[in-house]
Amino acid sequence: MSTVHHLSFSDILFTLFLISLPYIIASRFLPSPRQLRDPQRKKSVAIVVVGDIGRSPRMMYHAQSFADSGFDTVIVGYGGSSPLPSLLSTPRVQIVHLVKPLEAPNFPRWLRPLQLGSKAAFAVLKVVLQTLELGWILVFGGRVRNWEITEYVVVQNPPSIPTLFVVQLAALIRGTKVIIDWHNLGYSILAMKLRESHPIVRLAKWIEKTFGRKAYAHLFVTEAMKKYLSKEWNLQGQKLVLHDRAPEHFHPTSPTEAHNLFAQFPTLKPPVTSFLPPNDPPRSTFCTKLVPQKQTLGVFYGTEDIGVASWREDRPALVVSSTSWTADEDFGILLEALRIYEKRAKEMEKGGQRLRKMLVLVTGKGPLKEHYIRQLAQLEEQERWEWVRCRTVWLEAQQYPLLLGSADLGVSLHASSSAMDLPMKVVDMFGCGLPVCALNFACLDELVENGENGMVFQNAGELAVQFETLLSKERWTLERLRSNVLRQRKGWTWERNWRGVVLPVVDKDVGQRNSLGIQ
């Protein structure tokens, strides 16, 4: 019988002592912040992501925008997924990967008994090692080429532990200005696994509130989060709402772009060949085909036949969803909606009417992925689905926006743990001109306008009805939503939003011109 170990307050106090130790030492030997402030130093920023950099789009967009605005930019975070190609090719951007010392093959042999024993002690050790490494980079410039003390550090929250604590102490020692980018509330995510009254959740909330209160600037993903934290936590510093927006390379996909994408598309498993219309890449895909067209070569050279890509009329409805496969995104809602749609399609076929076949492609990684894949396979086999197929797919960063721009409809299952953040996936979909069906929660109306740029549902039954309405043969309701999304999309880019909100705060020249009303 296994024993469940919980963190005691002595564990927590010992952890905080270990966390503080390198900064106590540093403060004795390093110059004071006043001595370090050099008005002539280059514009520079550190972007801190204690997570997979390639799966943190907002922080990658921050990095690109800072670099484009003349800042030397260092991104600190974990490797894994590929970051934006533009970051890898931008001279001003440097990526510093955090080590994962507690994961194979880096995990020391002499600590393996601890890994197999107390989960609490293992968690404490992980926090300590993260703190030491992050502090080494931010205070001493560890592994940073040509390191100079950065003027700003932008930190993503959550995670709050140990990130906020480390960043605040490093800024105190080095005189750096802290900008906290509030994506969500870290303790609210933890409360979904435990309960809000749990001692660990209360401690996490205290740490987040204490070390997140003061900053040079606070950025929020929603107006609701700004109002709540400003009032309840008495935040100090500039407070700005920076709504997520898709970058400029997210756009509606042309038939040619879609044809090239699907001609080289990853193989879907289990296979869906018999479900899709016949196709023969590169001449045709399940969504596109090449139509012969004559091209004039010149007066003396006549014409030649070329293939021009166009959409197939017999293509299935393509629905895309992106999920983290975690408890705050109930994939079971989508599964049940697909079951209802399948049943409804069979009923309508008996009555002489037909719904469109639906291919649902789901992107993302997460802990519950295998569980739902098994459940999906059982449903397709046991209920003999004929009208619906749902498959997972992993795409490269440059392929993802092309898929969104090729789809008929997007689905968001995001249920905010704090009811104050918005799903980035919907922002990406809107950037590609894709209407969305989104699970409703408190502040969703800051992004999705029901009946205007998408539809809002409360449960699987409502989502199934929206599928039937939007994916009907007529498609006029869907096209109206798409037209509204495209209209709103004009000027609705991350770059324009960032230059209007963040740049005046971090660039003194821009901020001074704005204060004087000079464009």
C-alpha cells in the first residue's frame, strides 16, 4: 500500500531558505542597483517562460516584438517544441534553455530513491533546482552570450512558483524593471486538482499575491482580470490590458496554400482513406484539386496547360480544435456532440436529407490524450460511425495557421480556471478568418460575440445543434460568421496591438512622443 506524503510547513520554510540563499550571497558581493543603472546601456529584455518555449505563443510574440523594436532579447525557458522560425533567424534574439535535471537522462542516480519515494520532497527539490538555475541566469548571466544586465524582464504567470519570487529578487539585486504578464492565476489551476481551501493552494495564492503585487508594469489578457487583481490584490505599477491577437502570418489560407499543405499532410491514424473522397496527391487532396487552365507563354510560344488549385465541392466539413488535454478542457463534450451529430445524420439520411460528412482534427499534447483517443476509437467501432471521423494530428509551427485557415469551423473547449483568461486558440482561429464554437464562461464575451463571429455553447447538446446549423449544405449561416470574422480581422494583429500598448511603456522615446500627442 502506497503512502501519500504532504508538504509540511517545515518543508516550505526550508525550501524558502534554500531559495533565498543564493540571493543573500549575491547581494553581499554584487554592486547595488543604483550603481548598475547605466542610462546609456542598450535596450534589452529577458523573456522568462518556465515552460516549453515553443508552446508559449504569447511569450514568443513578445520576444519577436521586442526584437523588431530594437531590443536585444533573451528568452529563458524549456526546450521541446520548435519555436517560431523567425525567432531562430533574428540576430537580436538569443534562446537560453533551462535544464531538466529531474528527468531522464539527467536525473542523478543517487537521487533516484527520492524520485520513487516522497512526492513532496521531490517537488521541493524541483523548486530548489529551478530557483538556482533561473537565479544563475538572471543574476549572473549564466549561459547568456555577451551578457549585459537587462533593462526589463517580462515574466509569464503562471507558473508562479518559483518564477515570481526569483524574478523579483533578481530584479532587486540587478536593478531590472519587472513586467508581469498575467495569463491566468496559478493558484486557481492548482485548486482544480486539490481544493481552494487546501493548505498548499493557500500557500500558492499567498506567494503569487505577495510577489506579484509590485512590478514596473502589469499586463493582462482580459479587462476582467485587470479589474479583479487591481482591486483584490492592490497591484502596484502600470496596469495595461493586452488582449491576445494573432500575428500577421496568421491569415485565411488560399486554395493553393491548402493544396500544398494537404498534399504533404501527416498520415492520420487510424486511416480515414475510405471516409474521405478519392484523392491522388499531388493532383488532388481530400479538400482541393488541380483544375487545368491554359497559360499564355507569349506571341511566339503559344500556351501550356497548368493546374490551378481550387476547393473540392465534395470535401467533408473540416473542423479543427486545439486542446491541452487537461482537466480544464473537457474533451468529453466534443465527443458527445460528435455522437449526437452522427446519430442525427443517420436519421436525416433515412428521411431523404443529408448532412455533410465531418472530419475533426485535434492538435495539442497533454496528459489525458491517450485516454480520449481510446474512448474515441471505441465509439467509432461500437456505434459504426459513418458521418464523422475525429483524429489527432501534430503539425509544425508553420503548418498550424495554414490548417486553421483551411478549416470550416473551429471549436474551443477552454473552461477558464479563474474565469478571467481567454483561449489563445480562438485568437489564432480568428486571425485565420475561422469562425468558432466556444464553451461559455464569465469573460468570453471579450473575445467571442455570440452570433457575430462565432457561437457559444453550454453543453454537448448545444454544440451538436450548432454543428448541424453551421455545417448544413446551404452554409449561409457559417459564411455570415466568416464574413464578420474577416471584417473584424482587419488591423486586428498582435504587432499593431503590442506597438500601441507595450512599446510606449518600454521605449522612452515612443512614450514621450505619445504623451505629447506626436505620431
